Amino acid sequence: SAVISQKPSRDICQRGTSLTIQCQVDSQVTMMFWYRQQPGQSLTLIATANQGSEATYESGFVIDKFPISRPNLTFSTLTVSNMSPEDSSIYLCSVDISGNTGELFFGEGSRLTVL
Amino acid sequence: GENVEQHPSTLSVQEGDSAVIKCTYSDSASNYFPWYKQELGKGPQLIIDIRSNVGEKKDQRIAVTLNKTAKHFSLHITETQPEDSAVYFCAAYADSSYKLIFGSGTRLLVRP
């Protein structure tokens, strides 16, 4: 497994502002992913964070709204830009420590509330 | 793309009884099927998984079965305990897509 630390664990934000979520892993990993979990809902993949290149976004998610950085093999950030109440969700970082196996480990999540 | 359906959405059982959660998937290329348990305020935790070359896998009170022909897989929890109460998610993964797609979740309540 892996130890995945996310910051902040929770935050309350004002409409129109942006917030950056950090994800730190205790080992080098090739594959890192960002998921969104809206209240009472399942997990939806936002993007794959690629080290050294632009993130790969899923349908419905765009770089201007959710810019992602991946400067090295242990760290990534997700920014939620120009927030609205609809962005209130849990944002989860996950890693595939074995490469392309699908066996993902998740952080505890960052719970954002937008007023 | 892959679509994963999960049933039931809620499940209430008496302590000691068994619980079964079922999922179906659409992409025949999917070859890895994990199950996650999510407790309140926490991230999902991988509890058991199965790959497409296996029909069944057990780990103590938890078992998963896979029917590739029918494209469905199930989670079985025996001798349920109150600490099994949580939300359970199934998921499907294909090597070709590098994506883990989740089902809608099942809220399991084990009554003491």
C-alpha cells in the first residue's frame, strides 16, 4: 500500500475564489489520479496527473477549471478555480503504486464547502 | 466508455446475516474488479479484488465472484458485524484505458 496525505482535509471557501489541494505520497508512483465525490454520490475521475506533462482530463472536466500539477513522482496538486456552490465536494487523490494495475489507493480526501 | 451499475443502493441486515452486493459492467475489455469500503469522513479503502482470470476469491468473511460471460461480479460478506456498516463501491478497470470506473455505491447497515 501507500501513505497518501492530502491538504487541506477540509475548507470552507467563498464563491469566486480558487483553492489548491496538495497530495503527497510516501513513495514514487507512476500513476496518480484525482477524483471528485459529490455529497452522497460515487467517485468520478477528474483527470490523470502525468509527471512532466499536462494532465489528461475526463469528459466534463477542463484544465481551466481544474488545473493540475505533477512536478515529481511523489507530489501533485489540484486547483479548483472560480468556485461555485456546485463545486462543494470531496476531492480525492489516488495512486496506482504498481503501475498500470488498477489497484488504486486513496487519500482521506479534501472536503470543500463553497458558500 | 465503461459503465458500472451497482445494486442495491441501500442494504440493511441483522448482525450475523450475510450481505450481497451486485455489479454489472459494460466494457468487455475490463479485467480487474476491486471493491472499496468507505467509512464516514474517510477515503475509500480497498478490501478485496479479483482479476478476470479468476472466478472467485475469498478473504476471511469476504468473497467476490466474477462472471465474465454475463459481465457481472458480486461481493459477499458473511457473519456481518456492526463495524461492516459503511458504503461499499465496486469498480471496473481495463488496462487499455488506465481508468478505474466506480459503481454508484451501496450503503450497508448492520443492525446489532
